[in-house]
Amino acid sequence: MTVVVCSFTGWVQVRLATNPDPTDEPRGVSGYTFALPGEPDLDRIVRTSCPVAPRSHGPAIGLIVGAVTVDGVAVAAHPLVGARIDWLGAPRFESVNEIMMEQGEEPLAPFDVALTHGAFRLRRAALLDPARPEATVYDVSRAQLEPWRASVTLGDEILREATGGADPVAFRVARRTLLEADLARTTDPVARAGLARRISELRNVDPDDHRTASMRFIERRHYALDGAVERVDPDGWLPGLDTFAPFACDVVMGAWDADALSAYATGTLTLPCH
């Protein structure tokens, strides 16, 4: 058995309302996230590409394979280095205001992964109920949800990796400075309204405020991709891929950017081959 591990990193967009707003609040009223003037409604979708109304000075959205190992040995020239990882099916964090699960620990569902590079494509989803591939978080038991629960810790390692620094307050102050400069030269009234709202939120530099403290939250999730496999591998990059065994996908998320509605993600996709 040969094990190919694709390590990926990047940023995802998450346009969602936050407590005490209800989960389906479309604009953001009582929480600390909101849709700006001129932006479409919040939809909670975790996007790994094609961000909706991306905000200025926010990170570029996308997950890219930066390294590949084969049986633990790095293969710098592996053809899957540079491949794109996408999470398909409009995944959302399913907390439902902590009814489904505690905020931060809630499942990210559906979890349907595509790995693409040129003509190569590999896609497989994790199933909440293998006997019912169509099952969602709303119609499975709590026991079936538990393996999808995230573990949450506090730390600086993901923030450092994502931003190069470990001070959330300094990160937010730097963003505010950029936006203040933008506001000074912007004349469009809708754009000015959006910039003013962002600047107002970024003036909150209380390190214990959720806007700032959440940058140090680290969420770890593990998925066993056990659904049907879709594969197009014209050049034989994954010979002997075992499509009967589950593919493990581990994801770590952090550095939540409440201003740009985005989060940093890093992880691995493990592919067993004969």
C-alpha cells in the first residue's frame, strides 16, 4: 500500500451572521458581522473559490496543494503540487444558533471535496449516513453528527502562519489604516458607506472582544470521504488508487477575519493507493 498525502493551505470566504443574530439573518443586525451597502445578503456558504463581493484588502480566496508526500517522503515535483482544492455543494457551518451544536464545534456540511489540476479531477464526499447518501445534518441522529464535531483550542500558530504575526489587535489596526486611506480618496456614496461601517467596527480593539479574540480560535475537523468516487486521471498520476477505502481529509481553520468575512484553512487529503 502506498499513501499519497496532499497538503493544502489558503483562505475561504464565510459570509455569515453571528450571535445573537439568528442563523438565517440576511444582513447582520445584532452580531458583529454584516452585509455592507451594495453587497448581496449573507448566505453562510463557505467558498473556496469565486468569492461573492470580496472586500478590499482581504485575503485572496482559494485552497492550493503546496506539498505532496508519498509514503512520508516529500516529492517536490509531484504533478499534484499546485492542484486546487474545492469544497462543493455550498457547505455551511451548521450550528443553528447552538441548537445543532455549540458554535465553533458545529459540523461543516456537506463536505464534498474536489481535487483538480489541469485535466486531472478527483471528487469524493463524506457521508453522514452511508445507507442514505442524500442525508443532511437535519435528518440524521446526534450520534451520526458527533464524528463531524470540531475540536476547538486557542493559540497563535494558525494566526502566525496565515498573517505572519500573532497580534490580532495589530492586524485589525493595520486593516483600519488601509481603509481610512481608501475612504479619504473615495467619492462614491455607497462605497463610502461601506468603508465607514468597516472602519467603525475595526475601531474596536478590545483584545477580549469576539471580533479580535476569534482570530486565535483554532478549529480542527476530520472527515472520512466515503462516498462515490469521481476520477479523471488521463496521465496516471494516482496509479492504483484504492476507491474502496475512505480518503481521510483533515482540516484546521483559524485566523477568522471578521472584517473580510474569511478564515485561513490548512489541511491534508490522504489518498491510499495499491
